[in-house]
Amino acid sequence: MAKEEENKAETEVKKPVKKTKVAKTTDEPKKAEPKEKPKPKEKADFLYIVRIGSKDLSGERPVILALADLKGIGIRLAQIIVRKLKLDGKARLGDLGEETIEKIRNFVESKEYEGIPDWTVNHRDDVTTGADLNLVSNDLEIQLQDDLNLMKKARSYKGIRHETGHKVRGQRTRSNGRKGLAIGVIKKKEGPGQKPS
């Protein structure tokens, strides 16, 4: 019995020992982890959303890019507007004061941009007034539909092409722009007495 107790004591003592991993030391320098850019401190009166031209613009974007988000204003026109109003184009839109934003809103929604070259606006020589206008968001979409309807009513070539759903600006239609059920080439069936083509 004494031998059995000794064997039990030996097996209890011989438990598996966990090996700990030792970190390898190398002479290579550690790569610097990219540091996150510190976010600028927000002011108490910072505007996260600015409404101009019936669209919500992000206040965290620079003024030029925020204005270019409006339908009807591109980056070049946004730069011209910023220069005309003497603003900092790289400043965030939400950092501008309420008066400055109101000035931008009035200028953009005025349609007739005074002191800006006429080649920058998107609706030149209006049919009814003859003025050079720059329309944004909903006004632009409504005006486009009105222009299309006027062309259709006048039965001009462009109006008829729009009406029938064909290409309008002189593109090829033989090999491109096919839609509908009949896609592909349909060959005529050869009848008796006809030459094969």
C-alpha cells in the first residue's frame, strides 16, 4: 500500500508545466503607427447642417465643396461665388456666422448672379425673360422639364427624338442604344426562288 501511495504522490506532483513565451529582441526599429489627426474643437455655435437652396448641406465640409454639393453649382462656380462674396473657401461651412450663411443663401437663391461671367451660369438666354439665370436644385429640374415640353410642343427635331426615346444629339443608333424586346439582328427568311444574300 505504501508503494501505491508513493505512486499517487509522484503522479500528482508531475503536472504539466506551462511554457511562457519570451519576446524576441531584434535590432530593427519599430514602425511608427499612424497618428490620428486631432479633430478641431467644436464651437458652441457650430452648425452641422446648413440649409441652402432647399437642400441640407454638411457644415463640416469646406465652403467650396459644400456649395458644389448643390445641383446646379459646380466647383468652378462655387469658387467664383466665394471670391465674389470675399469668403475663405477652405473654412468649414458650419464655422461661418449666421449672417455670412444668410448672405450666401440670398446670393445662391437669387438666380441672377450679378458680377459673374455669363458663361458660368446654367440657363442662359431664358425664353421668356432673355436673362442669364443660374438655377439650383428643384428650380433647375422644373426648368429642364419645361424646356423639354416646349421642344415637344414646337415639334422640333430634338423634341420629337425626346418624345420617341431615341438619341437626341446625333449619335449612332444602328449598333448602340438598343432597348426593348427585339435585341439582336433579324435576318430575312429565304423563300423559294430568292437568291441567298
